[in-house]
Amino acid sequence: MTNQDFIPKPYTEILENGSVSYQSPSNIALVKYWGKYAEQLPQNASVSFTLSQCRTETTVHFKKKNEDSFDFEVYLDGVRELGFEPKIKKFFERVEHYIPFIKKYHFVIRTKNTFPHSSGIASSASGMSALAMCLVAIENKLNLPKEQQAQHKEFGLQKASFLARLGSGSAARSLEGPLVVWGEHSKIEGSSNLFGTRYPYAIHENFSNYQDTILLVDKNEKQVSSTVGHDLMHHNPYATERFKEANNNLEKLISIFEQGDIDAFITLVESEALQLHAMMMASKPYFILMKPNTLEILNRIWSYRIKTGSKVCFTLDAGANVHVLYPDSEKDAVARFIKDQLAHFCKDGAYIDDFLGQGATVL
Ligand code: PMV
């Protein structure tokens, strides 16, 4: 597939107005994407668990208008959110070529997150993927007779992921589940830099219903945005090795998932998380997004694992929060561990219990 494949034929329908609603979840990368080139293309392949509970629900109302321009309003929890508009405008500019109807309509975008606002959890993956699903659904209405729409489901998901990627790279991995690859990888059939694809190989039952409890260490906005962080990889002296290492790690995960080797999974996933933050520390200028409590939590997870033989482990996003990953079979024990030993390192004791999910759905 190339960019060209996502440019539609002239639309066959003209709709005066309507609305569509989709929900889409967040995702957590196991092999991280950090560093991009050209228009939102990843320097290495990444893979993530799709989540369930941390979701964005979006309704887009559209109404035909006469002049060609970007024209939209965004509401978060029912309140007009002017702060979101520059990001959405930039997104519309990037996707216009692929969904030319976007200049023909006035849009009212109503969105809400199921996770608390300002929890420090990035809503860009769930938000951009939910919006992309809505835009693809509108395009289907303009383009295809209803009876033909179902057979285009697979292409619709690809196009939604393609559009979501242009809003936020990691958003490309939120449309499906439970494991999604984004970025071309020689050992992963169908993988692409342009959109995310469902992980195509065997996943051992040890990983079914895997749990992710997100410990909210810091709810403030990050001091360095992902956009700036990605850019700094252009001059990071370790960048080339890092991109190679990520691709090697993704290859190693194939047999780990097949054999259900949780010990190897733990080593690989924790190393990926720490390498992501090592890249930040090795950037010029350098920066650190972890907080003292992040490190306290990591140390306690390591001690707990040694003491109990548990298979609990962690991963990190570009921030101070900790994703605690563990098998479904350890749910009760890890819930007690988190409550008794980790919760007091969280801001206001807050954390979110999440687990693997299947991606975006219509509402
Ligand atoms: O999607 P962005 O541009 O916000 O980048 C996020 C990158 C990480 O979350 C740090 C890693 C990843 O692969 O999701």
C-alpha cells in the first residue's frame, strides 16, 4: 500500500447533514516508537497492547456548507474546547488530501474521555483514533452504497489508522486489538509504516486478558512534549543503535508470544521502557520525565518479584506514570500489592485498572 491508495475516487453521494459516533481506546507500547521522519513515519517498528478502559468517545455532526474551508468546533465533556482547535486544524490540513470532503462540511466534534481529565494519560492516541474512525465512517456514507460498506471494513480500519497516524503516531495502533504493530518489519507480514496492523501470529494463552494497572504518579502536563522528544532523536548519538535494537526486540517478541515465555517478556518490556527514557537522558538538550516516585515504584516491583516469584512487570510511556503489567491469574494478589505498597506513590493515591481490548467500535 502507498499514500496513493488512500486518496478516494470522486464521491458519488451528497449528504446534507448527519452524525456518526465511535469509541476508541488508548494503547501501551511494549516495543517503543521514539523518533520519526518525513510525515509521521516511524524510525522503527513498534508493537502495543490495546487497552479497554481508557477510551475516548467521539460524535461528529456534519452539515454541508458552500465555501471550501476548514470549519469545526470541538467540545470536551460538553464544553467548547478552544485549546484543542489548533491541533485539530493541523490534523485536518494533513488529512485533507485523503478525505477531500473535509472542506465541504461544518463539523461539530463532541468528545469525552472515560479516564479522568488531566490524569497525565495522553488522550492523543484514543482521541485521534476515535476522530479518524468518525471521518472514515462519514466518507463511507459519501462514497459507497450501504450494502457495499461491510466488505470495506478491513480497508476502513486501515484508512482510519492511516489518518490517525497523521494526528499522532501512536494513535495508528489503537483501532484494533489486542496487539497491534506499526512500522515496517521484515519478520512481520503485512506491517507498514503507513498504518497499524493486527499482530498476525500466535499469542499464547498466558497473555490472554493481560492486565495493565496505570499508576498516576504525576498528573501535570509533561515538561517536554512527545513532538519535541521525537525531534531530538535526529541528533541523538545513540539513535541508530536504538532503532536497530527496537526492531530486534520486536523480532524476539514473536517467539515470546508464541511460547508464552513471560520471563523473557518481562526482561524485554522493562528494557524497552528504560531505553525510551535513556534516549531522553541522552538527547541534546537532555531531559528526564520520570519522577522520584516513578523510581520508587520500579524498585518495589523488582523487590516484590524477587520475594514472591510474581510475573508482574512495568512499562513506561513518555511521562512519569507507570504501567504495571501482569497475567490475569495474578489479578487479586497484584491488586493487594498495588493497594498496600504502590498506591501511596501515586498522586492522590490514584490508579486505573485496565486490561487488553479489541480497539475501536461504533457507538
Ligand atoms: O504518538 P506520539 O507522537 O505521542 O508518541 C508517543 C510515543 C510513546 O508513547 C513514548 C511510545 C509509543 O510507541 O507509544
